[in-house]
Amino acid sequence: MKVSKKNYWLYTLIFVGLVVGVYGIFILTGKSFIWEGDGLAQHYPVLEKFYTWLHGGSLSGWSWNLGLGADKLTTFSYYVLGDPFSYLIWFFPKHHIEMGYNLLILLRLYVSGLAFMLFARQRHFKPGSQMLGTLTYTFTGYSLYVSIRHPFFLLPMILFPLLAYGIDHIYAGKTWLPLAIFTGLALVSNFYFAYILAIGSLFYAVLRYLSIRETIHQKGWPLITKLVGAGLLGFLLAGVLFIPSLIGVLTSTRATGNFANGYFIYPISYYLRLPNALITTGNPMRFWANLGLAGLTFLSLMYVVRHARRYLWFDIGLLILGVGSLLPEVAAIMNGGTTPSQRWLLLGCLAFSLAVMHFIDALPRLDRSDISAMIAGTLVLLGLVWAANGFIFSNQTHDLVVYGILLLTLGAIAVGHFYQWSRHRVIWTLLGLLCVNIIANGYGYFSPNAGGASNQLLHRGVATKFQKNFYDGAEDYVKAQPGFKRSSISKYYYYSNDAKTNMGMNLGAHDIMSYFSIQDGSVGEFSEELANSQFKMNKPINQADSRTTMSNLLGVNYIFARSNQLKTQAFPYGYVPVKKNGKVLTYKDRPVHDLGNNYNTVILKSKYALPLAYLQTKQLSAKQFAQLNGSDKEQALTYGALTDQKVPGVKTATYRSHSRSLGYQTRADRSTVLDNLKQVATFRKQGNQMDPAKITTTKSSLMQTNQDRAVHITDDKARLKRLTGQNRQALAQNKQTNQQSLHKMISDNQNMPVTYRLHLNDPKQAKGTELYLELDGIKADRLSVRDKYQAAKNTKAFGNQAFSGIERINQLRSGLWNQSDGAYSVTATTSNNVSSFNQLGQTNLSDYQPKHHVLLNLGYSNKTRRNIKLTFQGVKSLSFKSAKVIAVPFGSQYAKRMTHLQQQGLQGLHVQENRVTGTAHAAQTSVLTTSIPYNSGWKLTVDGKQQPITKVNVGFVGARLTAGTHKIALTYRTPGQRVGMLMTALGILGLLIAGGYYYWWYRRRR
């Protein structure tokens, strides 16, 4: 017992030292632990909202601050509700939430080591082995990565050793209650973690049983009963969170993901990067394959693999991990049939550290052949890295330090063996080298002089300030307005086509933007049905693409915009600047380091935004609605409500489209394409490029980019004529293809995308309309390794530069290491608007969905627009089955229709967290229509009597109302919560009974 306590204290002391060494770089760089990506967009604002609920509110029910409104429990269960460490934020002052965020990361990291040490102690490894195994487990590349990217992903690193501990506890003939408790914790932690941990625990239980089956006293059904009983009791204990979150997942946008993102095998670049990623950190590695093992861990794996007979079932487990890491199908299965993310390899951390403990325990048994095997394994690894790099060592300089530590560790083991060092001396030597290795790995990942991950972190205090000043204080005006209001931000408010953060949810302006891993599937269905180009699985609405009618249907009363956008950016029709004393109300810019937009904020108010609940006296034909395009669908929803089933007594409206498809001529911009020798000469004069934004003609720059300064064509004419002829021919063929309308956008033979302009035949038809570009049957031609190589070769020829053998080889290496994943973007520019959409690549593990149809909003204008400029980047070419320019008119008829619907709104509308009430005055049988996301947790009473709800307008709550005046009350309760609470109560009762029985049995035996 004393040895055990000493080990815990020693671990604590070493952990503190390693944290200073690994994370001390943050002090030098002035950084927090908050990543500028999802850390700022999701994790920090989620923790702040959670803090607010802890200090005044409920953790379940409905919140109107989560986008259009969402269930608190199902949305936040993925992040904080099942994480016991998150509740400790309650103890921090509100102005120190950021500090709490940082400290809780380190606490999770520390406890992951404690959990492993508890597991190792039960496995009866020697104290020195436990310490080395614990440190290699706590500070893996995976742990370093998630600590700053997705901190709550440290939780399964705590839970998996505890589950393994519970399984071993049963195998040792002891009580099954620890496994039941840890199973409950795993199930409430996060549905995703629960799924992975369940599979991992099953494999551990089977492999562990097979390796010790001869020593287990209790076998067969009694053993199975204990294991299953523990699982069932844990399931009951977790019910209060697990059941509602499971229902939320099954009805979310996630349920429509693509299996393995369409991969059969990973890109070759993944396999080429894998050997170097085994023990190094800081190198870009896709698919979450963040291993970063210590050198000691690698050598330990060599040892247990060599002694396959002794560690047969353990090695089979390693083989499963190894094969699984190579196949995207396995990763997809481990991710619930969705993305090929290797996050599940966190399970391998336990196996890797087990290998370390096996090896350290076996030090006295080492022989020459073991040392030889480790030397051979090290040489094979270095050889693989060398070969994968294209038979050169082009690694980061810091990688050489890591490989040096690997060789030092191998040397220490060899010297200790041949010079017969004592076990104590060997272990302390290895402990010292391991600590240096861990610090080196941390430096390699975090330091701006190596991996540079700290460059992607926010400076201390920035997140807190940005959260407070996100709208420059303009939210105060919105919150002061009477009634329930929603808001959004303009496109490019923060210089991006779409919003990327949940900051708005803590400011009370009911921003429709929401960025969560679990989003209501009904909201996603609505967004996709209306062909919202901004739809993503975890950001289904975004800013509704700034579309007029979609924004009004969702009740967006206000839009926050930069002050300089009033004259340069198109806004939805009917949104006008808020004025005070005859002047535009302006909120002074509140600068935030690296994050502000450097302009004041103005507010635009909609004249036609619909209330949260209103009456529609007509319904739409589902058959006709299905045949409409996205722009007509949103217009149709202003004429009548769309319901799942025909509503008796409500007239059916026949929608007649007022939109127009505008004719246009497609013209490719030849000015940047080298299609004749004169262009080649110009290319050389301008520093070997044709981009007007990059043209430099100074003597110094010309000498740097075209060192022989052979501007005029004096030789190699035959090849240049052939290359320019290729471009001429490609443009001519493309012109023929696009003769009737746009069907293909191409690149030249330097892989430079060609710019296109769509010239409208009758520009007047675009006046007073919202323009849309509808692209259907989209197909992208990716840039292959051959395409990149040939383009580099052509560029050298155009620039009159040599393309030497070593440059050719390096180009091939680069092409293999940076293969295209199909990501691209398209930007459309008109006289008063810039819009774009992007196709995320297959390597995107959150939102990848192939886009075959896009409806891009080009904005409203009451002026004539003559042409549309189109550019693309990321792929070789894009082809379309059709490309239409659609003009949707807005004017008096639209204003009259929307004003009528506003008048049909519920009177005395009162909106609370879980309750919406009001009075409906229906002159005839009508459809109660809302923009409340549809969820089975909503219940409706009309005049005190319960009435069934139905889904209206694809994704929202609605119901049939008879003629007359009615008191409407919509109330919400989290689906599955009652069942979950009952299950948890039964689980607690079962735990008390089982615990009482074991206590009585234990006392009786004594």
C-alpha cells in the first residue's frame, strides 16, 4: 500500500514537471488553450453557456439561444453534460471562465494518468513499470492534440482504463459493481464515446479472457452473468442522459452521413505520412491519426511482437489495431457508419502502454536477440520514413531530435543489458529519457519553432473579450425591443462567406446561427429542401444564405452588418438600416486582437419577418411542392403551409411562380491564359505570372523569378507553340460546350482556373429581383499527381526556366504527399454582391457531403445588373448539367402577402424556455404555422385540450385549428427524459441493493 501511495505522489510530481515542460511554451507565447477553430467556435462558448445554466437555470428543456431553438440536453450532452469535470466550472468567477477552461484540460489529463495507474496496479505490474506505463499513456500525441483541439476527448482516455479495471475486477473473482458504475459513466459521457468504449471494452474483455482463461476460477454462465449484469446496471444508471441523447442523435442531421466519406482505401498520402507520425508530433496528419508515441513505447511494441507466443492474444489485439488503422471501413464502423476518422485509435493508447509495462517487467529476461530485434525494428522504421519521403529525409528538424531520443533510449537499454545495470538504474535512466521524450514531443507539436500548434491558439483573454464584443454591443438594441426577435449576421461580417461560431448564443440576440455536432434533423431537412447553399450537417442554417424569404420565414428581424457594407454588399429585400434621430444607428467598433473586423456595426431591420407563430388559411400540395426548385419552394411557403398530410377543411393553394430564368452568354476571360506567344512574352515581363493582383515589373523581382531574363521568344518556339496551342484548343472546345449556357469551367495547362462572365441578355429583367445561380448535376475533376506534375513542367517552359531532374522528383513527391481530396470553391460576383459556396473535401470528418446541386443567392438589387463573374479554385474543372440564372421579383405583392401573414400572428405571444402561448383568431379552419424546429417533445393544447401536432413547412411545429378564437399553449419536455429518469432511479436502487448485498457478504466472510 505504501509503495502504491508513493507511486501516486511520484506521478503527481512528475506530471507537474512535465506540464511545465510541455505546456510552458504557452506562457512564453502568451497563449491560452483555446483553439482559434472549434475551441472558439464551439467549446468555449458552450462552456460559458453551461456556466450560465449552472448558476441560474435548468440543464434540460428548450433554449431559444441555440440557433432557431434546440433541446439543451441533447445538444450539450455531446460536450459538457456527461463530463463530470465540466461541472467544476461552477466554482470559477464568471470573468475567469477562460482560466477554468485551461485548468480543466490539465485536470482531465492528470486524471487520465490516475485512471491508468489504478488499472495497472490491479494488473500487478511492478511499480516502476506502472510509472513508465502511466506516463506513456498520459502524454501521447493523441492527448497533446485533443488537449487544445477538443478537450472533452480526454474523457474516454479516463474511462477506458476504468472499464478495463472493472473487467479485470470480475476476472479476479471480485465484485462487478465497479464495472457497472464505470459503464454508467461511459454511457452518460457522450453517445460517441459510449459507442467506441463499448466496442473497445468488448474486445478487451474477450482478448483478456483468452489470455488468462486458465487462471480464472469462475467461468461460463456465472462469469457472463456478471459481465452482462454490470452492463445492464450501468445502462440503467445512465438512462437520464443516455436515452434523451440517443433519441437526439437518431433524429439529427448526423443520421444522413456517408459511409467512410466514400473511401475504399485512404489516399496514398495517408499511408506515406503514417510511419513518421508513429513517434513524432507536429506534422500534419489527416484523419485524426495522431499517434506520437514515445520511443520507449515503440521499442516495447517491438519486444511484445517478438515474443508473440508469450503475448499471443495481446499481439492479436495489436494486429487488429494495426489493420484497422489502414482501412477507412473499420474507422467508419467505429464512428457509427459515418466518417473514416481514426479517433477510435485512442483505444490503442491503453494497449501501447500495456506493452511498455510488459517490457519493463521483462527487463531481467532481455537477451541479445531482443536487443537485435529492437535495433532491426528501429532501422525498419527509419527506412520506412526515408522511403515514404521519397528516399530522402525531408522531415522537420525537430523530428531528428525525436529519432535521436529513440536511439538514445535503445542505447540505454542495450548498455543496461550488456553492462548488467541494476533494474533500479535502468528504470530511472529510462524515466529520465522518457520525460525528455515527452517534453520534446510537446515542443514539437506546440512550439512556433517546430509544429507551430500554438500559433493556432488565441492569446490569453482574447476569447473572453471576443465573446463580449462579438456584435460591438449592438445586441443591446435588439434585446431592448419588445416581443420575441431573431437575428443573424451579414455575409462577410467577419470576412467569411458563412458564420463559423456560436458566440451569438451567449449574447441574447437569438442568432439563427448554430454550430453543434448534434443538430435537429428537421432543421436540416428544411434547409436542404430549400437548397440552402450554406447547409452543413453541423451548421444546417448558418445565415440562410442571406435569402430574403428564407430569412423572413425564420423570423429574422435583425441583421448585424459592418458599417462599410451598406454601400458595397447586397442585403435581403425589405431589410433597412435602423436609424436614430434620422441617422443610421452605429455601434463603435470594439477591437479584439486578431479577431475583430475593424469596422463599426450597424443593424438592419426587416419589414416582413414573420412572427414565431401565425396562421395560414391555405395549404400547399405536397406533390406540386416537390416539383419546385429551391427559390420557388420558399416563395410557395408564403402562399400556404406545407403539411405532412392533407389538413381537412383548409383550402389548397396552387402556387404560380413569378420567378424568371434569365438568358445569358458565357464568355471565358482569356486575358490570363497563355494561348499565344505574345501572352508568353507578357507572362515573362510580369514576373512569370498573369494574375493582375500579383504582377510585379520591378527589375529586382524580375531577376528573382526569371533569372536569365529571356523575355522575348528566341528559342524553344516549337514547344511554346504546342503549349499555347493546347490552351487555345481547350478554350475553343470550352466555348463550344458553353455556347447555349454554362456547362463547364476549365483550367489552363498550368492548372490556373479560367475566369468566366455570364452576360445577361436583358439586364433590366434583373432589376428589383433577388438573383440566384442554380447549378445542377455538378461534377468536379480533381487534380491528379500527373496534372500537377505536367502543370509545373509547363510553367517552367513558359517562364524559360529549367525543370531539372531533382525538381521533377520533388514535384512528384509533393504531388503524392498532397493529393486532392475534391475540395473546391466557387465565387460569384455581381455589381453589388459577392457570394460563394464550397465543397468540402473527403478528408473533412465533420461535414463532408457531395454537392450535386447548388442554389447560390447573388443578392437583391433595385438596380440593373449586367453580368456575373464566376471563379473557382481547388479542382481542375467543374461541369454542370445545367446552370441557370433565376430572378425572383420583390415588390408590392410580396409586401402585401407578408404583411397579411404578420397580421395572422398569435396575439399576446409569450415565449418562455419551455412554453409558447398566445391567442389565435381564426376566421376559418387554418394551419397553425411556426418556425419552432419540429421535435416530438412539443405538446399542444388548444383551449386547454390536448391536440396533436404535425410537421409544417418541412421542419417545424404546426397543427390544425378550427375557426374561432383559441388559447394556444405549446409546452416542451425533452423526449425520453421521463423514461431515462425512471431507468436511472431503478439503476440507483439496483446499485444500492447489490452494494448492500456485497457489504453483507463481505462482513459475513470476515
